[in-house]
Amino acid sequence: MKNVGYNFLNNIKRRIPLKQNNEDELIEIIGKTRLSIEDTPGRGLFKDDDDVRLIQVAMPAAGETSLEVINNVQAEAEAMDHAWDGARPKPIPMVPDEITPHMFLNRADVQAALQAGMLPLGLDYQMVKPVIYSPQKMGNLAVMGDQMRYFKPLKTSLFQMVCELGKRVGNVLLVDSGHYYDNAPGGVSGYYSTSEELVTVKNQLMELLDNNTDSNWYYVVITDIERFIEQSQISYTDLDRLLRDSIGVRLALIVVGTNSHMGLRIDPGTSYRKYLRTGIFASRMQDQKLYDVQYNLNEPELKPASAFFTCEREFIKFKFMTMDGDE
């Protein structure tokens, strides 16, 4: 009651306080009185101008103590729930504290997206629906972060979903320039990690830009774009062409890199900003430089297993899967 202004409270003529832990609170509400409230559930005082009386309010259940009343209310609610055989409202959707792979992959909407060749990323905090990446509509995908405690779990979840997609539709190429895996994981149709293999896949990708006759989409995951550029010896001209023309020949590039690198110009004529209009990042919005955001000095740090998805200047906060071994 200390936060309620005196003048405001003084305009309320009728007041009903129940038992208070602090008697001073009771005095603030009622004023000085000889009456005292017994320690019995439902007992209180009723004040009407200067008239103060002891009252007993109706209780939702019987009980000699507050704990007994609570227990009896819970028991009655359970009995009513068990006896009810009519229609029930749908439960209020909520994002769970932790999203396990089993929980996420068993959702009907996630299964439907995978079967349609799209990539579910996690659950939208606000809508509690999957955030889904569709290259046909969104172009190539940037994946960014800096602090490993946020970035590594995002990559782990993303790569797992890419493998799940590969098990259903095939045509997933894992260009592991970041040496994230020791061996090819299940679900990928091509795995490249050594310097020689990176040169080979770079040449294959450039050939696909001219000769891809497959009607299906290829997902190409580059686990570290900075190392890929260095080890594959791709020219800036070819990199620009790959980023620009890949979607037109059904090559969906998922480009993983640090916030600092992805925000740079590759050379005077090429930048990731120019071609990557869709992205996810495991950092505060203001800590990445690829997408324009309004600066917010008070933007909080991300919670565990959280990231942002952006497409066409819209930003959505989502929660992704927590894998075994994530810290």
C-alpha cells in the first residue's frame, strides 16, 4: 500500500482488507482501530467511512488454515477436471524452457516443413510456431555469431536440422571448412573438409551455376566462410557470382561466419550485405553488422538457446534445439 498515494486512498470510502502479515499495512488501509483480525482464513475488516466491522468472506473451500483451503481447492479442481467429459479449450501455447530434438522433430508442422524441402530453425517466442527457412522465398541464409557460448549451440542445432532435411530430401552438401565434424554425419550427400576437397567443391559449385539441370534444390552449408575463401582459393569474382546466382539455379547457400567478418566488404565490388537478405544470429541485434537495426543501449544479452531470425528487415526472436553436450 505504500505505493498508493494518500489522496487516492482517501477517496476510497469502502475498504476491505484481509489478514495482513504486517499490522502497519492494516493501519494504512483502515486507520487506527480496536478491532483485530483473527488468524482464520477469510477473516477481515470492512470500513465504510468511519464505520469499521469484522467480516468473514466466502471461501472457495473448507479449511481451518490457509494451507488446508489451498489443498482442498486443488482437490476439488482435480475432481471437477476428472468428471468433465465435454469439450475443452486448446492449451495456451508456450515456448518450453528447453527444446529437445525429440520434442521439436515430432511436431507435425516441423515434419511438414522438412517433407516440403524447407528448413525449420526453432520456435518463434511470440507465436510459438516454427521459424522456417525457405530458399525459394528468402534467398541464401547467413548464420552469424561471436561468443561461442551462444554461437556454437546455434550451429549445432542448425547442422542437426540440415542433416534431418537431408535424410528426407537428399541433396545436402556439407562444406566443413570450419572442421566442425570429424567425419561426414548422416543425412548429407556430400562432405568436404580438407583443403583439396574445398578446392574440388568450389569448382563443382561454379560448374553447377552453369549446368545444374536438377529440378530439386541443393542445400550447401559452408561451416566457416572465411576459411572457405582462404582454403578453396575462390576468387572474389567467383564468390560474388556464387552469392548472386546460386538461388537462380536452385543452390541454397547457408553461409556461416562471425559477426565481424560477415559485416565486412569482401572486396570493393562484393559484400555479404548485397546478397544475404535472410539471416540468423546468436547475438544481440546491435552486435551484428550485416543488417541495419536501431541502436538500443539497453538491449539485454540473449538467453541460452536463443537467436534472432531476420528477413526483409523483420526481426524474430526464436528458441532453437538444445543438444546433448551444449553448455
